[in-house]
Amino acid sequence: MSGNDGDLDAIRQQRMAEIQARQQVAAQDVAQEQALQQAEMQKQAILRQFLTDGARTRLNSVRMSKPEFASQVEQQIIALAQSGRLGDKISESQMKDLLQKLSPSSRKSFDIKRR
């Protein structure tokens, strides 16, 4: 019977190690999720500070059709704000201009045909 008890103890220890590892992974996931939420809250606070209601509405409209592009615009605005290059709030018309300048579809391309 003593051999059986040793096997049971080894199995128990292995299971406890697995449970502890899962708990550590879960704790890391929770911490990572909290960090992402904190970063999102900071981003939204900066955007509220530097965008008028109209500009935020326009950016949210863009997000519905082009979420990646809207994220790029947000990152650009946040970078400008953090570097101190934004003085006043961005108005809706300024947002329209910014969206046009940053839009990949607005970039002109030239096709050169050789004869």
C-alpha cells in the first residue's frame, strides 16, 4: 500500500501545480485586461479634452465604416496632444480636413504608361 500512497501523493502534487499554474495565468489575464481598460480610459480622456463634440461624432462615424483608419487617426491626435502640438480643441471642420489628409483613398496615384 505504501507504493500506492506515493503515487497518490505525486498525482495530488501534480494536480495542485496545474491548478496553481491556471490561477497564475488567470491573474495575469485579469491584470492585462485591467491595463487595457486603463489605457482605453486614458485615450478617451485625451480625445474628450482635445476634440469638440462634432469632431468626436465625425470620428465615431468613420469608426463604423473604417475602424482601423479611425484608430490610426486617434493615435495621431493623441501623439500630437502628448507632444504639446495641439493648442485648442479640434473642431468638426478641422477633423474633416485631418481625415481627408490622412485618408489612404485621398492619396493620388499616377500610372505611367510607356510606349
